[in-house]
Amino acid sequence: MDQAANLQDKSASPPAGAAPKSSEGPALSDTKRAPIMRQFELIEAVKAYDPTADEALLNRAYVYAMKMHGSQLRASGDPYFAHPIQVAGILTDYRLDTATIVTALLHDVVEDTSATREDIAEMFGEEVAVLVEGVTKLSRLELQAEHTRQAENLRKFILAISKDVRVLMVKLADRLHNMRTLQYISSPAKRERIARETLDIYAPLARSIGCHRICTELEELCFEHLNPVARDAIGRRLEALRNEQGAAVSIVSGEIAARLEAAGISARVFGREKNAYSIWRKLQRKSIGFSQLSDIYAFRVIVDSETDCYAALGVIHRAWPSVPERFKDYISTPKRNNYRSLHTTVVGPKGMRIEMQIRTETMDRIAEDGVAAHWRYKNSSYGFDPEDQAAGGGRDPLVNLRHLVQVLEHGGDVEELVEHAKLEMYLDQVFVFTPKGRLVSLPRGAMPLDFAYAVHTDVGDTCIGVKINGELKPLRTALQNGDVVEVIRGTKPVVPPDWRSLTVTGRARSAIRRHIRQTEREEFIRLGRASVDQTFERAGKLRKDVQLKPALERFAVASEDDLFELVGRGRISPTQVLDVIFPGLKAAEREAATATRRIEGGKGARLYVRGGGLTPGVSLNFGQCCTPVPGDRIVGILEPDGTGLTVHTIDCAKLAEFEDREDLWRDLQWTPEAERNTVTLSKLTATIRNAPGVLGQACTAIGEAGGNIVNLRMHRRQSDFFDVDFDVEVKDAKHLTHIAAALRANPSIETVDRAKG
């Protein structure tokens, strides 16, 4: 206490080296501000539920926060130290332990003052220092883009909360207080950004660990700032409904309670009005008007035991008809956040459609406070009680956060991270089982690939089929509650061409993208190596006879594979590599190395086309029906007779023959090498007026456009018109389009079309 008193004496002066925060907007004098919780009030609030709380530690943290934040001000004009104190006050409502309350008091000192992590560890212990570090944002990280910085913050934050959920509790309380005071920020764009981030990230995180109270308040505050017009409109409709049906709610509650009492079930029954944001979300999801929404009010029945829950359900269903497919049992199968309750909808008194939740007091407490409900005094100490959590549902809400960690481990850019994290957090669940009876929870609409990746990444990578309830089913089958799913695995990883339409979870998509990146890298390395080898050979050199170290240094890459990958991706040309290794190369040799190459089927075709179907030993041919050229969107068809893989343009008429044989289709792309000093044979058909010199004009037009005529055929010759098929060497699809346009410009040429099969 002496140390605390000494710090208190010094708290009036700002800390050395700390830059005071400037106000971000004018204070709104007409808004009532919450009073700052005083030091003794905070201590008393913690001691009320934790008699073992370290009072001296709390005093030191309170005074240290005031001292370090000094004269810093919030946008409201309040002293900045009021913010961490209010955050600590919010957490006392959830009865969290002393270390968490201290972390709340200190959560901004490392970021916003001269204090360091080492200072925190020395004064308050390593446990508090780790928690403060987890909450502290990467604001000092120098990154170019705002969204990149936010994504990196999210990455670090998820890793921290997966280790200790208390980090998330502090962050949620921090965000809740910031949202309560968001109106003081003068910039509308900044208010919208903060509200959007809260709605997209923090509200779902609160829901994922069961903290319904925090989640609901965050959503309502976000809704107020993001769509005030809709919120006010719903508010007015609710007020009118309150005047019309307010009495009916109490009547219905009384009648439900009377029925339960008559059956010998002790229960507390109350009706509640749904939140504006939840109503808005339902209106958006169902695309209906407010007048069509029948379940504005929800009723909660609180009973003494789990047995009474089912007994109460029986009484209610016997008293009023239930609405089909609106019953859910979250007691036998809790949600991933450990939420437990019975949900049902009945057509109740006066024809009112009544949505009802039936649960015990313990279930209600866990439903509202989530993980925070399991902090309790036990065995002369205070802290998280895993036995209480197991008794309250048996499921670990932190599993959700660990799924997010797996998303991080799959890598990718920051946009992918945010996208997949959001996918993981917005979950409306379905429960399925493995053949051995293990329960797996997935989002509504999940498909077998989502299930496979939820079991294990290796299972997902090698999934080639699925049995649902013992029957073979397509991979596009949506899973239903209670399905028993068995994954059929292959010997090596595969990526379905249409994987985006076969997955909905962020975990599955991030894993598939990781696999695609690895497969692409291997393919680009192979292509780059072949391209470099070919360029060296045309120059009369052999790559295996030289060291590529000068090229590695020149292009700042760590290995030959990295160099080949860049060549394969087209970021470095093989000629550049040749010039670095042989800077004194003769002009003739250099010209030979860069000579135009012809794209043809056979062994060399793999240099120009890549894709998942190009397995070793499969010959590659270009379809004569459509003559694909670089720039065309292409697909591969495995010939049923085993002759190899044929490349077609996506609009080739011949593809219609294979529309029922998805197993033969392969997704292909042109390589960068195909667009570099290459020509490809293509076919044009022109209808030409039968007059002297017109054919010569057509040939001249092709030549002037840079095309080389390899062959031509005349047919269907009549007195006025005849058809000519031109076999022309072109650089790419764009070049072919220019040649066709040059032909159409001739008034004696009626039509010009490309061969399409």
C-alpha cells in the first residue's frame, strides 16, 4: 500500500516520454457520461466475489494506469485513464480473476505510453505481462496498408486468445466501452470503420465463447452507427407493437406459468422483445417485411433441473400445437459455444406465434455469460473451473478459436486470413457423426469436404468420395443433422476443380488454397526448369554444366527452385537467366535462344499448358476442332480410349459430348512461357465474294496483320460466293482477333469465323 500511495502522489504529472493523446472530436456535452469507478469501489467489487483477491496488486495497477496515462484525453474530453478503469469495471460484472482485472487496467499502457513489457513483468508479474502483451495491438508495426495492419493485429490476437481466453475477455470489454463512447469520434468514416470491424470480428468472437450479453450489446451499438435509419424505423414499429400487444405478453407469460404450475413444475416465465439488430438480420435473411415477421417476442422458461426442461416441453406441446421443424434440442447436443437450451415454437393463446426457450438457471447463466460463467471460488482459490464447464455442457468453447489458429497455419495473404476467419465465426450449426460416433459440428450448408477437413487436414486433402449414412453420395451433398459421414480417401492429395462450390468453412478453404499454392509452386518450378533448359540448349549450352549462383544473387532468391518458380510464373524470362550466366554470349547464339517457337502437341506441350490433369505419362494434344491459342480459356478432356489429354477451348462444340462425364474434365491454364515468343496454329473460315483478286486481298490482309498462312482450302464454291479455310500461325487470341477484324474490313468478305468444333 505504501508503494501505491507513493505512485498516487506522482500521478498528477504526465509520464516522461509519453505523448498525450489528442481529442478525435468535440465532446458532446449533452450525453450523459458514466462516472469513473473509484479505486476503493473497484477493490470492493472484486472482493465481493473473490475474497482471495490481491488488494495490493489491484491498488498498484489502478495507480500505475492513472500515472502512466497522465494528462492524455479521450475523444470525449474525459481523462484517458477513465477508459481502462471502466473496462476493468465491465469485467467485474463477469466476476473475472484478479490477473484479468489488472490486465484490464494496464491493457493500453504498453501501446500508448512509455511503459514496456519488461516494466509490467517486473511490477505485476509474468502472468499479467503475458496477458497485456496479448491484448496490445501491433500499432508500432510499420505496414503500408491499413487493412494489412488490421489483419496482422487479428492474426496476433487470435494466436493470443487461443492460449488464454482471458485475453479475449479483456479485448471484448475494451471494445464494448469504445463502442459505448463511439459517438464522440467526429469522423463518420472512422466511426463506420470501427463499427464494421466490431460487427465482423468482435461480436462473432463474443458469440463463439458464449458471451451473449456482450455480443448483443456490441451488435446493437454497431447497428446504431452503421444503419441508424433502419434502427429508428424498427424502433418505431416496436413501440407501436408495444402499445398494441404489451398487455398480451404478460397474459401469455401468466398462462404458460399457470399450465406449468398445474403440472407440478416450478418455473419462472417471462417474455422479452427481440433486439432491433436481430429483427433486422431476420428481415434481411428471409427477404420479408416487418408485418410478415411473426416472432417479435420470445418467451423464456427457467426451471430447476434438466429433467424439468423436457417435462415443461411436454406440457407446452400438449397445451398448444407446435410449429413443424421449429424444435431444436441444444441440451443433448450443445452448440460449439456450450449453449444449452430447448427451443420450440407453438401457436399459443389468441393465435400468437410464440418462440420459446426452456432451460435451467445454470444453462441461462452460461447462455448469457459463456466462458465467463465458469470463473468461481473453489478450494480456497478463485479462477476458471474446468470441472464446472464440463458439468455445464461438456464442450470446450475454445475449440472454435483453435480452428481459427489452424486457418492461420495454412498461410496465405492477409485478405484470405480475414475472409476465412469470418467464415469460421459466422456459424449456424449442423451436427454430424463419424463412423465411430465422434460428434462434429459444422456450419449449416456444410458439405463432405468441410467435414473431411474438420476431422483432419490430411483427410481433407486425400478425400475423393463420401458415404453418407452408408450410401455413396456426391461431394456437393449438403449435410443434415444426425448424418453419419464416412470419407473415402485416395492415395495422394487432390484438389477438386470446383472446390469453391464444394466448401463453405474457412478451415476447408484455407487448407485447399494452401494445397493449391504448394501444387502450383511445384508445377511452376517444373515449368521454369524446362524453360531454362530449353533456352540454354538453343544457345548451345547445358544448364547442368554451369553454376546458377550468379543468377541467384542477381535476382535475390535463396535457391534454384525459387529461381525456377519465378521463371515459371513469368516474372523472370529464361533469356535473362542466360544473360546473367553468359554475359558475353554471341549475337547469333542469343538470337537462337530467343527464336520464335511453335506450340504443338506432344512432349514439348507441357511447357505451355499446366493443370491438375497433367500427370506423368499422359500425352497432350491440342484439339483440331477448335485450335486453342494462348489467351483462350481452355479445358482438358481425358480421351476415353486412353490416347491422352486433348486441350479444347471452353466454347468448343465438341465438349457437349462429355457433359455427363465430369471425371474426364481437367482444368487447364496457359503458362507464361506460352505467351513468350511463340506461335500457334489456328483456323479461320471466311465467306468471300467470287470476284477476281478478292482471295489475294484476303491473304494480303492476313499478312499485313502479322499472320502466317500455313494452308488454305476452298470449298462450297458457287457463282456468287465461296468459303475458304485459312490455317494461320498467330501469337495469341488477341492477335487472331486482329486478323479476323482486318478481314471483316474488306467489303468483299461477307463473314469471318473462327473454327469452334
